[in-house]
Amino acid sequence: MTTGPTTTGFTDIDSQHWTLRYLPAWARPYGRLARWDRPIGTWLLMLPCWWSAALGSGQNWGNLIGWMALFAIGALAMRGAGCTWNDIVDRKIDARVERTRSRPLPAGEVKLRDAVIWMALQSLVGVAILFKLNKFAGGVALLSVAIVAIYPTMKRFTSWPQAVLGLAFNWGALVGYAAVTGTLSWATIALYWGGVAWTLVYDTIYAMQDQRDDSIIGVRSTARRFGDKPRRWLALFASVTVLCWMLAGLLAHLQPIYYAGLAAIALHFAWQIIFVKPDNPADCQAKFKSNAQVGLLLTAAIVAAHLL
């Protein structure tokens, strides 16, 4: 006897990741709450910080390496805190989706109280990073808290939660430059909005994994909003991304090598959009993860533009 539609059997948990193999048994659920077994999210949060820090540092490589290390620690902590918060808010929804029902909260591996404490501890690391920033950069960073807090609820009210994620996840494109220079620039604003459009590309592909499950439980996403014409929308947002990043290069007077990097990024987008298989969760997951290469290409392009 069935009680309703069944969901897909795909899961993105990496059971072979070192955090699940070598951590003490009691600590493994906390590592999974922080998504240590899926570092792609940390990369996607960290890379916008690296872009703007590189833009502001110029040829001061020693200074840049220090900032990159600091932002790596901050991204690891804040991504973990954000994912823990997301799981706290979404624990009932996650229990109804096959890909997420084995997460620690819906699976009963962690109590709600303990998850809240874990989120607070990770947030304290982020607060410690704030004290390493100048007052202006710290203020800019704090402005993102409200967006981070409301993001998990957006899938209930709008078909564009990926846009809200983009606003939050690319805030580092502002913070990195502010930390290095104590100011903002129009080039960093262009980097930021390009990052928001980029998030609409990669997180729509990510959401394609859950389209069937989301339709069953009523969760909204751009993947569902774009229906059977996702490539048209993905191409639009990829084009906006490249144009914004091109504008950033023009405003910052970057050398021509930067635009060669943008050409490589455009080709990467074309590969993702042409070959993504919306009905194949494993393929969507692979295409989503490949966006770390996009962010690294942009970092390398900015650094190279200061070298040549």
C-alpha cells in the first residue's frame, strides 16, 4: 500500500570523504551538517573573496596570500554555519526528499539543540575573522547577515531562491576589496553582480537534481520555474555573468590577459549548458561542482592581469 508519490533515490553524500572515514563516530554528523564532505560550497563562497582581494592587492603578493588564507578559513566556518542553519530551517522538508532525508537532523543523528550550538560555534570563528578586518570591511561583511538568515525560507515563497543565494554567496566580492583597500569600487560592484548571475547558473543546475522531489512537496526553484527550457535561461545568466566581469575588467583597467581568462570562462559555460542533462542528477551534480573551475579561472585572470 502506498501513501503518496515516491521521490528519487539520488544522494550527494560522499561516504568516502575523509571526514566520514577518520573523524570519531560522534563527530561525523557535525561534519556532515557543515558539509565538510562536500567542499564545493566552501569554494563557491571563498572565490568571490579571492577575486576582489586580488583586484585590490595588485602586485603585493605577500599581502594577497595572507588575505586568501584568512578568507579560506572564514569561508569554511561561515559556509558550515550557513549549511547548519539551512538544515535547521529545512529539517522537515529534508525528511521528505530522498537526497536529503539522510542528513543528520531528519535522520535523528543530531538533536536540534546540539545543531544550534554547533552553528553558534562555527559562527564564532566567523566573528573572529571579522576582528581581523578594518572597520569598513567589517561593516560591509555584517550587512550580509540578513540575506543569509532569510535565504532558507525563500524556496517557500518565490521561484527565485537562487537569486537570494547569489546575493549572499557573492558578498565576498565586496568584502575582499574592502578588507584590502578600506574602500569599494565600481569594479567590485560589477564583480559582485556578475557573481550573482553566475550563482543563478550553477545553483539552477544544482536544483535540477531535486525537480521531481520539489514538485511533490511544493518547494520552488529556478529549475522548476524555467521548465523545459532551462538552457535558454542558463545562457542568459551566463552571458550576464561574462558581461559584468568584462565591465569589471574595464573599470579596473586590467591587462588584455584578463579577457583571455573570460574567454575561457565563456567556453566553460558553453560546455555546461550544452551538455548538462537536466534529468540526470549525477550529471547535474558534476556540472555544478565544475563551477569551482570558473571561479578559479577568474581568480587566475585577475592575478595574471597584474603580472603582465
